[in-house]
Amino acid sequence: MPIDKIFKDDASEEKGERARMASFVGAMAISDLVKSTLGPKGMDKILQSTGRGHAVTVTNDGATILKSLHIDNPAAKVLVDISKVQDDEVGDGTTSVVVLAGELLREAEKLVASKIHPMTIIAGYRMASECARNALLKRVIDNKDNAEKFRSDLLKIAMTTLCSKILSQDKEHFAEMAVDAVFRLKGSTNLEAIQIIKKPGGSLRDSFLDEGFILDKKIGIGQPKRIENANILVANTAMDTDKVKIYGARVRVDSMTKVAEIEGAEKEKMKDKVKKIIGHGINCFVNRQLIYNFPEELFADAGILAIEHADFEGIERLGLVTGGEIASTFDNPESVKLGHCKLIEEIMIGEDKLIHFSGCEMGQACSIVLRGASHHVLDEAERSLHDALCVLSQTVNDTRVLLGGGWPEMVMAKEVDELARKTAGKKSHAIEAFSRALVAIPTTIADNAGLDSAELVAQLRAEHHNEGCNAGIDVISGSVGDMEERGIYEAFKVKQAVLLSATEASEMILRVDEIITCAPRRREDRM
Amino acid sequence: MALAFDEFGRPFIILREQDQKTRLRGIDAQKANIAAGKAVARILRSSLGPKGMDKMLQGPDGDITITNDGATILEQMDVDNQIAKLMVELSRSQDYEIGDGTTGVVVMAGALLEQAERQLDRGIHPIRIAEGYEMASRVAVEHLERISQKFEFDINNFEPLVQTCMTTLSSKIVNRCKRSLAEIAVKAVLAVADLERRDVNLDLIKVEGKVGGKLEDTELIYGILIDKDMSHPQMPKQIEDAHIAILTCPFEPPKPKTKHKVDIDTVEKFQTLRKQEQQYFDEMVQKCKDVGATLVICQWGFDDEANHLLMHRNLPAVRWVGGVELELIAIATGGRIVPRFQELTPEKLGKAGVVREKSFGTTKERMLYIEHCANSKAVTIFIRGGNKMMIEETKRSIHDALCVARNLIRNKSIVYGGGAAEIACSLAVDAAADKYPGVEQYAIRAFAEALDSVPMALAENSGLQPIETLSAVKSQQIKENIPFYGIDCNDVGTNDMREQDVFETLIGKQQQILLATQVVKMILKIDDVISNSEY
């Protein structure tokens, strides 16, 4: 008597080898997809959304590519997820983590084919990743105490991060900018305080870091365009019609005159409010919500600069920069903390007018104005700069740095190889495989640059046989070179996160021996 | 389908729409049911034990779960067969009752069904088999009691507890840092345990996860963690020695439940209303301030105006805190949940040593830590991990470990794991079988066979020769008359589970056997399956 079915109609079940095959294939497909974007000579991808308008994105950022893919393969989803987490956590290395996890699985597939149990492979991988991490820890450089050297480290890290992106032409310029911006944060990782404004036009080289704060808003009509020694009130209050908030209140009148009276009272109320605001002794008023013509006019009369509809982030940043508090009631002007800045003026970038606050009390926040030929370029530039900022801000907290250009991978591979030789049992195959997967990263970097990867990696391996070697692949000149001399650095935190989450993800996929897919939820036909 | 006809040849209608239903009867029904039950058990079999594999489940919305936990696998499997659903229930009730051993119980039930099938082929009546199983299970449970050991621990020496939790965790993906997780679980349970009454309220342990960092960063917080931030960006990020007002009323104008209208028809009324409104906000904030609160935690939202007033009066506040969290905060800080501003009094405030906001990663993620609470009876386990699936799986594993620790506090008895307890029971049941006259004897023997299948699956999953290993261990147990020999899953080199420190709780094991027997009995008693055929 056969069992007809246990699962629902459309549900499917894949077992054992087939399940493993499905997840290996899916994971490798994803890793191959982003592989070609790795390294300074990596290529970009065009993403076209299926939504209305078929918006196009051109990018080199692994996380962005993977985020926009619609994937059905469960194992592939795991990889997409780790790349996203890498993005959230350290901001860079989103491609490397997927490529490494893909390589680990590719090696694992070979091992499984030669009849090694997945659990043994996992045990080996774990030992190897621990060993690799220790190898890195041994070789880290920490210039925490030497401010000047640390700054130059940061600069080099920023340049290394940026050189794989569209900004590589002007990487010195942007690296300087990013480092300056991060130093202004004074150790906090709150990247919110760095505002990036994109304005098409000009060239990438025209981008600049502004000490002050730039608000992408217009100044009300008839109000001063330039204020020195400004006292700023940052507010979040309704300046259209001030509603009565008591629930159920409504106006019921029986004659036109009464309507007029109440309208008058309403206006009076608004006038009161404006008066109170003016009573704070300010000359600039920034509100999150709309400001209607009537109060705007009142402000103009009082010679006060009123800026309406600054969004939430703008308000928060402005509060941060000028040191004012965000106010919603105006009854006690003496205790409300006002923001101050030396100069408010309207500036022109390209064709747009922006409001520029300079000489602020608290120098934490700053603005980066990006210029570029098109929206796509600007978007990509923003993403690249964001990566650099993330890495830098994390590095400020964890000051350990490593050399780049495939150097860390070779160092790890060497240690892991040695561990494999020392380990008895089947695990050593897995450990060996781990080292092969690590070497795949410099190989890919070289391949993407159109270099003879086999030759270069072999050369590199030989170099690394010497103790304390700094050799890595210099993609620009296409040869093996001393990474310290060429100034190619990477943050330790990024490398560590890549190593750990790639191992974790591959372990997770390896442990699976059965995939059960539920019936997809039926969408009701919406007519 | 057999129909009954009356003398005129018209069919009697016994079941409504009888010809649209499929019907299985007698031995066919039992066989079909057994086959379905076995199919479910087969899926879980490879997840058993420290070397068990995981399952990847894709939900109806394309979401992915990777897990090793029997109850979770079955719950998400979306089964359609009634008997399979029974097995799902079985695993769930083990989960509710004990929290651990959800895979084992299904594997056990599957093995019992498999044995029952053989007995059916011999022509033994299903009821006799069921009775035999019942007797056997009683023998097994008694034997477990006999071979169990009490072990001693107290607040200062919780090492044995940690060992047991480690056994549970070793089969999960988190076994990389099982030691630290086990310690966290035990400490958490001990923190909330009522050792006098031997009871643990697991609701007091909150398990919170956040993607990012690594598993090693998982920590135990003696306090509460809420995924919220201060209502106003400029409120202080850290408050020492906080007095917390816990409110369930919004900082908004009152909204009476009854329908009402406030009519404005004159200018005066308009103005008084305006004044009242302002006064209202002012009073609310003032009341909180008056009772001496230094932090307001509110279940509802704030009006912009109220928000600023709070900020202005230097009263930090958190809004939109969920009901469950609110209760936990109340328990932890010793405060009372206050539904109205009028009822706010100084005694009702909760107290906490430190309240601080902490941000994570590069995105705008902040969480609020409430620590050093007056009554530290609520703790939070904060899990970090590489990705979402990892966090979810860790949560489940921690839950299992917490349950095990709780069970041990309730009942200190343990049995040895690694299949040792099953093998010992199997021997005992086998020996007892000879004493029963009658057909049941066969059923009891079958039960003993079925008990062997758990260690067998363990050995299989660990890549050992199942039959060889099992027989070796069995003979060792008989020869030395020591019930501590089990399957050496981790290839340590010894079969003695005492040396390997592999324990399981006695109640967990007993429950497994009892529940599995019950379900199998139920399935065996079914002799007619009527189902609607495809329509």
C-alpha cells in the first residue's frame, strides 16, 4: 500500500544528495554572479528593476546587486543574507564574503563527491577558520597610539576600498574627504551625521566636503538670504492651521459673522504662536512641517529666515550640528536651547539653491556634496563613499589594520596548510580545501584584472614562504609586489567578518540534507 | 465501496455523499496509517544526535528556515495527511511539555509503528499489539526510574546543569560555542528560578536576537532589552538610577470611549478649548515629574507637543513599547503598570540602576538596555549571529537548553544519553517479555526492538556501523551490568557516557516513551479512514 502523500499538493521534498546538489548549485551560481565584480579591476553590473519605469542601477557593490535579485533557491538566499549582514555590520567586503562562501562550498562539493561526510568537512572548516583568524591576529598592525600614522592608515584603507569602485580615478580626493568626515565624528559610528548630497553636473572631482551643514531647501520669499551670527530655533510643530487636538471638537456656528469671528480667532492664535517663536530672540526658524503663507509672511516681516518642510533627518542633523533642541512648544523661551552658527547663506551648486550653515557650534556633522555626470554615477558614487565611510568609522573603533591585495588570504592559507599537515584524520582534507578556497580570492582578483592568475598566485605563494613577507598582488602593475610599499591596506574587522560569516554560512548549507518546500501561498485574484 | 441495498435494490445512504468519499478499512487502513507515520519519522531520522543533519524549509512566502529541531521542522512542513498531522502534534506536545527531545519522540514513534506492522503481518490483532506496547512502556518507564541518578547542584555549583545543557546544544548548529551558550542558559534559568518551589517561569527569560556580530558575542543581560529608542533624538542616552513610570495611556488628549462632540460656536469657547489643551499636556508631564520619575515608558505614542515638553522638562521617554515587554519591565523593575495619569504615585515607579541606549553596526539600529533592576527576576538573552537564519536557529536551541535546565530544577534525576538509556530499557523490556503469557509477549518484544532504533539512528548519523556498534554496546551493558554505555557519536574513544558527560533529563526520556506509545496506540486503533476524495 503506497502512501499517497504526506504533503500538500504543491509542496516538494528533496532529499540527501539531491538536496545537497541543489544548494551547492544555487550557492555557487550566486557566488559566480558577483565574482566578476571583485577587486580593483572588477566589472560592474546593470540592474534593471521590474517595477514601473524600469529604473536602472549600475553598481559594483555586492550587497546592492544581491539585494535586487529575486531568488528562489534557498541556499542562494542564505548567501544573499550574509552579504546583507556584512553590509549592515561593516559596510564593505560584501562581495568577498559571498565569493569566499561560494568557494568553500565548491571545495566541499568535491570532498562530498569523494565520500567525506559533511559533518567531517564542517569540523575541518571550523578548525581552519579558527586557525586562519589567529594567523591574521598575529600579523595585524595597530597604530592606535600614533595619530599621524593612524591617519595615513585610514587614508590607505579608504583608497583600497575606493579603488574597486567608480571613484577609483579620484580616489585620493575621495579618501581624504572620507577620512576627514569620519574624524569629525570623533569615534561615534553614527554615520547619520554625515550627509551626502547628490547634485548632477560637474565632474566627480568637483565633489567636496563641507565643514558646515547644507540643507537642501529654499529660503522663504522676502526673507534675508544671509544671516551672520544666527540663532536658530529647530522646531517640529504645525504651522499650517493649528488644529484643536481635543478629540471630537468641531465648529458649529449659525451665522456667517461667527465664522468670520472664529477665523479671526484662529489667525490670532497663529499670530500668537509666531510671536512666541519670535520672542525666543531668533533670526532663523527651521520647521519640520509645512509653514503656510500667513505665518511665513509674519516671519518675513520680523526679518526672520524661515525654512519649512525640512524632513526628519534634516531636523535631527540640524539639531546635532547647531546644538539646539527640537522644540514643539514655545511657552518658555528662556529655557529652550537655541542653536547657533556663524553664518547662514544661500549657495548655488549647479543650478540649485541650497542653504548653507557654517561655523556651527558642534562640528560633528558635515556634508559631502557629490557632483557627477549622471544620476547613475552619483548613486554609485554615494554607495562607494558609503562603503568607505562605514569601513573607516569601524576602523576608528577597532584600529587594527592588515595589508590588502590578497595578502591576508595568502597568510591565512599558509597557516591553514600547515595545520592540515599536522592534523590526522579525514578532517585534514577539509582543512586543505579551506586553504584552497582562500587562495581563490587572490586568484579571482588577478583573473578579473586580466592577469595570469596561475602564475601570479604561484609566485605569491613562493614569496609567502618567507617569514614576514608583505607580498600581494598589485593589480595596477600586474605583478607581485610589497603591499606595504604600495600602501594597500584593509581593515582587520572587515576581513574577520568575511572569514567568520562565510564559514558560518557554508557550514549552515553543508548541514542540510533535506529541503522541504511548502506550497506557495496562493494570491487571491484581485480583479 | 460496499453499499447496502434494501429489498427494492435502492442503496441505503449511510454516509452523506457516500460515493464521493474514499474509504479505507481494516488492515489496509492500518497499513496506510503506519506508512504515513513512518514517512514522517523517516524525514526526522537523519536529524537525530550530535552529528544529525539540518533541514532547509522554504515557507509559503519563500522565507527560509534552517533547523535541526524536530518540532520546528514538523510545524513548518505543511503536511496534509491526517496521521502525519498526529505525528506533528506528538512532537509539539513534547515541545510544550519538555522542550527537548522533539526529534527523538518522533523517531521512537516511527520505530514502534514499523514494528507494529510486522506484528500485523503475523496476524496479531492491533488491539493486542497496543496492549503489549502499553505494558512494555510501563516497564520501560519504571526501569528508567531505576537507572536514573540524582545529581546535586546548587546556585554556586551549576556545573552539572551546564553539562546537561551542553548535551542538548551539541546537536545544533551552535555547538561551536555550546559551552558559553549552555552557561548563559543555566545562569538565566537560575536567575529566575524559584528554588524553594522548584519552579521556573520561562516567561521571565526573554530571548532577543539581532543580526550582526558573531555568535560568541551572545550575552546574558540581567535586565531587559527593548528594541526601541528614546522618543526624542536629543534625550539623554544613559540614565543612572532611573525611576521608571510605566504607562499604558498615551500622551495625547483624552479620547473618551463614548461618542461625543465638542461644539465650538463662539470665539471664547475656541480660546478656552485651546487653553485647556495646552494645560492638559502640561499636567500630564507635570504629574510624571511630580512623582519623581526619571524615565517614562509608554505603550502608546506621543503627540509632538507632549514629546517636546517631556524633552524640555528633562524627562526621557520611550514610546510604542509592546505589552509583553511592558509587563516584563514592570516585573523586573518592581514597578506597576499605570493606566491613568491620575493614579501615578511614587510607589508605583519601577527602579533600575542603569538605562542606556546602544547602537549597532553601520545602520541606524539602537536598543535600550535596562539593567541592574530592583527585582532582577527578569533576564534577557541577547543573541548575535551572522545571519537571520542563524539567529532563529540559535533562539530555538537556547529555548531547548532553557527547558532542559528548568526540567532539572524541577526534577533532579538524570539518565545517560547517547542511546544508553534506550539500550538499557530495551534490555529490561526484553527480559520482562518472557514473563507475560499470551500474544502480548510478541508485542513487548517488538517494543524492545523499537527502542533499539534510537541508538541505531544515532550510530547511523555518526557514520558508524549501526548494527555492529549497537550489538557491541548492548553486550557490554549486559556483561558489566552497567547501564551507562551508549553510542560514541563524537568519536571520543569511550562508550561510557559518564566519562563523556552526556546526560538527559529523566522526565524528558520518560515523556518521550509515554507520548510515543500513546500516539502509536491511537494510530493502531484506527481501522477505518473516511476522507473526502478530490473535488
